[in-house]
Amino acid sequence: MSSEGVIEGWVSNVKILGKIAFIEVIDGLNLSPITVVVRKDSGSVDWSKVSAVKLGSAIRVKGVYPEKVVSKKGREIHADEIEILAEPRDLPPIDVTGKTPASFEDYINYRYLALRLPRVRAAFLARSLIVNEIRSFFSERGFLEVHTPKIVKAGAEGGATLFEVDYFGVKAYLAQSPQLYKQMLMCGVPRVFEIGPFFRAEKFSTTRHLNESWGLDVEMGFIKGMEDVLEVLSQLVVHLSHKLNERLGDALRGLGYNVIKPVTSVRVLTYDEALEVLNSLGFNLKWGEDFDPKAEKSLGDYLEEKGVQAYFIVDYPWESKPFYIMKKDEKRGYAFDLDIRGIEVASGGQREHRYEVLRQNLLEKGLNPEDFSFYLEAFKYGMPPHGGFGLGIDRLVMTFLGVQNIRETVLFPRDRFRLVP
Ligand code: ATP
Ligand code: AMO
């Protein structure tokens, strides 16, 4: 049955063949354009308007969706009325038909225009889907969604990457992570999650770091051990990889993305096992060393060959982890990373919840407990055993889509050299 409808969007192609016109319009959140078919002799549309339609104009079309679609693009509307809402005043700086590729930089500089290209659009549809799924995953499991401050007095992830803010004459920082707050909350709510931005003054310029990034932070109280946290995170990865494949997998692959396969389980390796694999691959790493991106990548390639795309590395040397991680023994901590296809996507662990030991941990890391007194205070009033993780959403989207640069997953990335747009 044909039905009436309205579409709104931007003209991406115009073809006039005698008395019939085909106007392709990028509309709604669809990945490919809809073909607007206009017939000169139907009399309902002002033909002079049609022949003057400019590429890139914003238009509204009222018409009928036909019963049988002829357009190979898959969607079609037969116009009864065309309204031109805005015409471009300049030629667009990038080709929005996608026929002539623009530079990587211009796809960022003109992101709002690049979003008219199916490939660019698809990455942000995938990101939006992932964030929506994260939110429902945790809400359904009884986690409280929280929002912690982004202007803070103390950093939890090392002093070197703090952005300083003048807070009415007092020195403050942009939050590097919700770490301290999500832990303090464990004294009043059993499970929390937060989706929010974090800021790191990392000076280097890499394809996997930004200075403003979005994270998922999770904290769970009353845990029996780190395994409880691994279980939730692995269920999340399984869930998200399935949803992405189910909803957008074919479309994304059709647009050239090397999408992750649906994950059935997340492999667990100890730090020691990972070290052994890396040294067998020719690295010369000593126990205690952190894995650099090259080592992470080699481990990722080695495991991907065995069909493993997502894996935990557990029981890291305590030395290389932050003060809030609980020690497992003399050398190791209850800490883990989640790596996907050779890139670290999340890290977490069980936290030290005993006041005296936590204070001692701060001292061992060369930090002053006085600077953390507001945080330590929460550990005096029945703080249960707890643990959690922080996951980089940009990194997750990057590894799920198989793209090489994190900037492809962020609309307006902030890196060392980019403050506009
Ligand atoms: P290109 O990208 O080169 O413009 P395409 O094959 O991707 O072409 P389609 O939307 O599939 O684009 O349309 C192909 C051609 O088929 C159109 O240019 C038009 O000539 C014709 N066509 C599309 N829809 C109809 C229709 N409803 N009735 C008659 N012909 C149509
Ligand atoms: P961590 O410092 O490992 O842990 O950060 C968590 C995750 O955030 C992502 N990430 C980044 N993404 C893009 N650009 C950056 N500059 C950047 N820095 C970090 C990574 C990383 O795995 N508080 C702990 C988490 C916890 O224990 O709960 C933390 O912040 O994907």
C-alpha cells in the first residue's frame, strides 16, 4: 500500500531526465539517501523550483511512498510538494556527494557536512547505539546512573596529566576520571555507573589519545572479589558486540568498516602469561614493565589469529597501578585491563576499602593523604569491599569499528593542536 509522508533533509544529487527528476536527499538518521521522484506533467509541483534545486539545499518534500520502489538506493518518495528551506551560499568545502574524498583533517574541520556522507554518519550512529545500550544494560541491572563533578580539587590518575583551572583564586583541576567520587558513593549506594567526559593533559599526539574523552565508569559494592567486576564487564562486551552486529553490522561492513565479530566470551590472561607470550614473540620485557602500544598490538595480533578479539589481562604489578588498587600479594594488585584487538579499552580492579591500608597506599605512591582527606573520610563509615572499571567510549567505538584513529569516533575531537571547531 502506498502511503503519504514528509521528508526533510539535504540534497545530495540531482538528475533531470526530460520530464522526470530524481533528487537524492540525505534525510533523518538513514545511512543512504532517499530518492525523490518528481514528474513535470503531474502538475502538483512547481517545475521551475525543481530545475533550480541546488546541491546541498535543505528541503522539505511532501509526497507518497510508492508501493513498489524502483530506486536502487532502496527508498523513494513521489513528490507532491517541494519546499526549499535554505540554499547554500558558498560551495561546500568538502564534496558531500562523496565522489571526491577530502582530507582526514577536513572531515573533522567540516564534520557537520561530513555527516551527510554515509560512512561518517554510520560511525556516529554506531556510537549512539553503543551509548544507548550501555545505559539500558546498567539500568536493567539495578545500577544508579550518577553525575560527578568535573571541576575537582584532586586528581586520581597522576599529577602529570591534570589541566589546571583557576577556581575563583583557588587551584582546581578538570576531572581526569570520576574515580574518587564513584568510590565514595559506595558508602551509600551499592552500584553506580556514569557516562561522562574526562580530561587529560597528555602532551603526546597519538591515534588513540585525546585530551577530552568520554568514559563509562562503573563501581560495584559488596563484591566477593575482582571476578564479580570481570563478569559484568565481560557481559557488557558480549552484549554490545552482539547489538552492534545485529543492528548495524551489515551496513557498517558495506561501508568499509572492519567491525568486531560478536564476542561470545572474554578470554582471561594473567600479566605473567601475557609477558611470556610477548617475550616468545621477540620482546625483551622484564617483570613489572607496563606494555607499550607496540607490545599491546603484537599481543592483540597474536590472539586475533587464535580468534580472540577481546581479553582481560589480570593481576598487574601493583607498582604500575594507582594507589586505590587493592594489593593481591607483595608484588601484584587486583587490577586488570580489558584490551580489544590490541588496544586498551578499559582498566579497573578491586579497590582497597580498609581506611588504614588505603592511607598507607597513598603514602607508598608518594601522595599526601591530606590532599585526599575528603575522599578518605568516606572510608570511615562502613565502606564495603568494592571494585569497578573505567572504559574509554571513544576507544570502544574505535576498536568495535576497526578504525585506526580515535578521531573518527569523536565529532569534534580535542587534541593538543585542536581547540576549534
Ligand atoms: P548514481 O549513483 O549514479 O546516481 P544509483 O544507481 O546509485 O546511481 P539509484 O537511485 O539507484 O542511483 O537510481 C539509478 C537511476 O535509476 C536513476 O538515476 C534514475 O535514472 C533511475 N530511477 C531511480 N528511481 C526511479 C523511479 N522511481 N522511476 C524511474 N526511474 C528511476
Ligand atoms: P585509565 O586511566 O586506564 O583508568 O582510563 C580508563 C580508560 O579510559 C581511556 N582513556 C583514554 N581515551 C582516550 N584518550 C585518553 N587520553 C585516554 N586516557 C584514558 C582508556 C582507558 O582504559 N580510574 C581508572 C579506571 C578504574 O579503575 O575504574 C582510570 O581512569 O580506554
